[in-house]
Amino acid sequence: MKIRKAVFPVAGYGTRMLPATKAIPKEMITLIDKPLIQYSVEEAIDSGIEQIIFITGRAKKSMEDHFDMNVELNKILLESGRTKLYEDMKRISEMADIIYVRQKEQLGLGHAILCAKDILKGEPFAVILPDDIILSKEPVISQLIRQYERVNGNIISLMPIKAEHARRYGIVSIDTRVDERMYKLADMVEKPKDTPLSEFAIIGRYILTPDILNILETTQPETGNEIQLTDALRTLAKNGHVFGYEFDGMRFDCGEKIGLLEATINFAAQNSELAPELRRIMSKLDYKD
Ligand code: G1P
């Protein structure tokens, strides 16, 4: 079945980025010239996703406004002859069919996904965690969809990490290597305190089959007292239904300062308008070590 829907859990508070996120959602923080959330929405659309489901919470209105039509602004841009900008703004409001679902309580990633159950109507779906911004030739969701079409099972995006960073991630254990980048998974643990199961961390891109929703309904809160997607996937993995794919691309954790800074520099370096100036700025930096 075609992957048409993508769930975006966007109800989190973004405390790692305070005070920037005191009055704006973390998804609206800017990377170069676009809010973070727009990168992931564009990734989904470029991967053939037709419907986006935002699992949202209080204080996220500016995100809804961003993807809505701003009639007054459009009028001003048109009347002052700034047609290119007008076209850009119109494109943003027309780019996606977005449904908003409120997650009333912050009960974890697994719970957030469960909030989309009625809208998913038994279809397989993508999950995108928009804190994870990925610079790649082919959008990562599109890479995962190609693998899904091959194996017809749950697929998690994987990235090798250093063992000392394992406690920030879900970490998988490998059952068998299917081919160069594809693995069948045996198990996984959310934010392990002990020796990690492998060097592979789960990154915020998934293709999931609807059976995960039934498992989530009975999954008990664990790490951080939250219902974890990793725990539900673990149950599926033990029955042999979960694959991991080492995607092609550079991932940045834009939910924290260094990740956002690294993303900003890398995206600027890939932008022909900004790259020459970036080079000049970097060569003159006065570092405080
Ligand atoms: C979530 C997932 C975790 C994954 C991480 C990737 O954690 O639960 O398994 O490794 O995203 O960014 P979070 O960072 O939301 O705590």
C-alpha cells in the first residue's frame, strides 16, 4: 500500500532551546531563512506524501499560521510588485494538506503517534521528528519508502554514533545484515544507561505499519515515564517485523544549540549565494577556547 500520510509529533515544549522557545514553538526557530518545520514538510512532500498530520499542543498557533494563507500580506506583496515573494508565500500555504490533532497531555512519542490513529485509517504511514534535520540528495523519507516497497515492513532510519552519545538515542541491536545499508533488527532500547546494543542510533524518520498502533495502545510508560515508540517497535522486532536502514545524508539535532549551529553552517555552505561570504566569515573568526 502506498505511503500517503505522515505524522509529525510537534507538541513538545522545546526546553533545550530556552529562552528562544519561551514564546515561539521550537519548530518555528529559523534555519537560514525558513522555520525548521518547513524543511521537514518539504521533505515529506518531495517524497510523495499527500497528507500531513500535526500532533500539536498549546502555544503552537504560529506554526498553523505559517502554513495558512496570509491574505493581508499577499495583498501588500502583490500591490507593491514583489511577485516572486508573493509566489513563495502562496506556495507555502498551498504546499500541503495538513490536519491538526491536539495531544492534550505530553505522554510521549508513542502516545503522540497514537493520537493520529483515527486519521490513519489502517494505512501504513511515515513519522517525521522535525528536530532532526537531514541534508541529503534524496529526501530520507523517500529513501525509506523505496525500502518499504521492497520489504513491506516497518523501517527505522539508522545512523552510527559514538558509544558515549548512546544515552541520547534509541539504540538498536542487529539480527542480520540484509544488504549494504539494510538490517533486520533483533531488539532496541530507548536511551540506554548501560553498554549500548550496537553503534546504530534511531533517527527521527520511520515508515510504520498500522499494527504498531495496536501495540502502542497497550504499551506502558517507561523511559522518562512516557509511552515510547521504541518500546512498541521492540515488541514488533521480537516477532521479526522491523528493519533498520542506514540512510544517506547528514543529520543535525536542531532541538539543541550545537546541532542548530552545525546545521546553519552546513546549509549555508551548500547555498551558492551564502557560501562565499560564509568562507570569508569563518576565516576571520576569533575563537574563545
Ligand atoms: C526520539 C526517539 C529516539 C531517537 C531520537 C532521534 O527521542 O525516542 O529513539 O533516537 O528521537 O532524534 P527524543 O530525542 O525525542 O527524546
